[in-house]
Amino acid sequence: MPAPAHTRPHPAGTRLPWWALALPILAFVALLLLIMNPSDAHAASGDPALAQILERARHLAER
């Protein structure tokens, strides 16, 4: 007869460390900056306002 398996209950309210959220956000922003080229964004979208917003976001990220 097998012995019953004892599992540890998960504590309620477990908090993630700061880097568990910071690293995916940093990776997303880095990839976004790599693919964001204002001339390509302007050509791909027919909307010049979107291209201006993307260019301003790129300039803010470079500072």
C-alpha cells in the first residue's frame, strides 16, 4: 500500500522579486527599440501621426 504524498501548500500572497517584472519589460522595450525605425514606421502605416508618435517615443528612449 503506497504512502500518501504530502504536498506543501502554496502560501497565499507570494510576492515576485523586482527583477521578475523588470527583466521582461526591459526585454520588450529593447526589442521594440530595435525594430522601431521612423522611416519604416511611416512607410508601413499610412498615418503620419502614428509615425510622429513613434519617433517621439524613440527620441525619449534615447535620452
